Amino acid sequence: MSAYLNRRRDFLKLSLAASTLPLMRRLAFASNCDEDRTAWYRDAKFGMFIHWGPYSLASVEASWPIMEPKAGGISEAEYRELPKRFNPVKFEPQAFVELARSAGQEYMVFTTKHHDGFCMFDSSYTDYKITNTPYGKDIVKQLAAAAQRADMPLGFYYSPPDMHHPGFRDTSKLSRDTWKGGPTRPEWPLYLDYMQLQLTELLTNYGPAALIWFDGLDNQEKYGGVRFVDLIRKLQSATLVNDRIGVPGDYQTPEQLIPNAIPTKNVHISGIDPSIQEKLKPTIPKPEDFQLWETCMTINNTWAYNMHDHEYKSAQFLIRGLVEVASRGGNFLLNVGPRPDGTIQPEFEERLRAIGDWLAVNGDSIYGSTYGPVQRMASVRTTAKGRKVFVHVFDWPSSTLDVNGLQAKVISARLLATGQPLKFRQTEGKLLVDLPPQAPDPNVSVITLRTL
């Protein structure tokens, strides 16, 4: 572990000056302009998403079983009773933060309230909350304190849809019939006021919020997003906002998929619709045209803990996913669903630590990087940082790597893992690099090119 920590310190030295400041000062520094506000996020690249609530007791997805009953075998009445049994006595917030650190994750996003309306924080405006369970303690407060101690940026997922609030929908009916909300009902303005009160709580009672991650589902314009973005800017000017409340936000959020080309500002790529891939053009955009984005993804097939879901993605798949995302300039928000007792299952921990081991050696090619100059080349992905180009090789050739389309003049080539210099030859638009017979890493091996 000491070697890992030493490598992590080296990575941090390579960040922008602002991103090496303690979290409180870094976020204050970031409030000065839009570019500074997003600088830490652009550099971070890899984060931990946490979906957790009483639904973990039933091994069902968060909220969806009451919205679409086919999503899980539990009735709405049974779902509503789960908080009465929720008592995660093994929850240790510092363990969550330490796991994220060991995985090489540079920020965390926690579900403070999902669509079901249950709050994992001690809101003054509802009884449907964690402090009214057998557990009785504020989960968000504990995690926020642990994150601040560790200088870990923490963001808050907050769901605009709320199946519990009578202002959002007619709660005399089942959620499956009313889950899209009722913006034409006279109670709707009261619900928006409720949102404002809760967001104010999150942004004033829990320290610096790195970001607010809205999850607005369909017809997001009904929430009047400008109002809430203005509120966030007023309360914490450095806090980033995603794109799921009917306004563009600071970054877009494709879900469970990785765009097949570098996103640009003229194409909206949020959500789970695979047709967004058809709208993207296989070009390398100018920096001013690039669209900041983040893919969120699960380790198995569900966001919440599900004891029956054993279809875990391999560590290699996830490492390559991180590389894919970084090669197109994005961030990778990888989800865990804690168990009902407050622990994270070993299958998740094993994969996260494997990613951290890879980043301990190869993190210079990910942190602080942007999209690379060579795109859509089979078995090769590139990232860039200043005058360095990192070539990520998925399938190691037997002798020579052929890189097409690199226009910059290369002055040196080395294996990132060992520093071993590599012989190369370059002609116009083509680079040939002589490789050792054995790949340094079975997951992804990285070559560092220095260019003029």
C-alpha cells in the first residue's frame, strides 16, 4: 500500500495548482470563472457513484419497483415499509472514502434522495428519512464529514421526481399511475418550493458540495431548472450541476454506455438512448467545441444492492472502460450499491482495488488528461496532456505497434510502467514503435510519447 500511496502523490503533483489545494480552498478558488469551476472535475476523471437506501433490504432497484412494477417483485405497500427495518449498523463512512481512494477515484456522488422520496439526510421538511428508521443517524452528514477529513470531493445526487410528496403527484393513487408527476396540478408550485428547501439544506448543512447530480427522468423542463441552478450558484458558486433538470448544466451524463466519438456541444448525449451514438461525428473537436461529459455505469447490472445479481463486469472490462472514457475526454462514474448493513460487497471491492492497482502505475495517462489525437483505431486508445501523448494498447502486438494519424513529431517513446525507452520510426502521419515481446500489463499497457 505504501508504494501505491507514493505513486498517488506523484500523480497529484502533476495536477493544476488549483487542484492540489485542500478541498475547501480548491472549491473557493474554482468559483472565479467557469473554466476554473470545472478544472478539478476535468482532471479527476474517475469517481464513485453510491446508490443506497432501504430498498437494499429487498434486493430491488431503487424506486423503480413502485414506478414500473415489472422492474421488481415487490408491491408498493411492501416497498414503503422497508424504512421500518433499515438499520445499517456496520456503516463506516471512512471505509467508503478509503475504498474510493484505493480505487484511484477522485470524487464521490451519493444518493441523498432517490425517486421514491426517501431522504438519506435529516431533512426538516419530511418524516420520510433516515433519522426516522431504527438506525436513526444522518448518513449524508457522516459521509460528508469523512469526505472533508480526507479532502475527497463529495457530490449529492438529488432526484427531482418524488413519489412520496403530494405536491409532486396524487399520492392517493399508486406511483405506477402517477410517477411522471403533475406539473399542471395546483400543488406543483408547493413541490418546487419543497425542492428548494431541501437543496438549501444540502448546500448549507453538509459542507462543500462538489456537484449536484439531478436525475430528472422525462420532461425535465417542468422543474424550472434555471431557478435551481441559480440557487446552487448563490449558495455554493463552485458547485457543478449536471444536465438532468431541463437546462444544459456543466456536463452531460450518458448512462451505461460510452460514446463512440468525442462529444461536442451541438449534440446532446445524456441518458440511456443508444441512438446518441449515431449523432456523434468521428472528428477531433477544437477545445472550445468539446462537451464536458461523464458516463455512469454499474459493476453488475443494477444500481442498488441485489443479492441475486452476480453478473459482474471484470476488472479488465472496467479498466478498459475508464480508458475508453478518458480517451474521449470524459469522466467515469462507477457505481456501488452497499448492502443493507452498510458494507460494500467483496466483488465490488476486488474490482475497485484492481482498477486502483492499474492507476497506481498508469495514472499519469488518465488524471489531468484530455482526449487524444488518434481516435477510432482498433485496439489502441490515446489521451493527451501537454506535449505528452499516451498510447493505451489493449491487444499487444508481437513486435511493432503501428499508430496511424499522429501528426505531431515524436521525440521519445517509453513504456509508462517501467520507463523503458522504445525505438520508433515516424513518417508523415504514421508512427512505428518497436515493442518488447511481453505486454507490461494484461489489462492495458501504456506507451508515453513526448512530442514537439
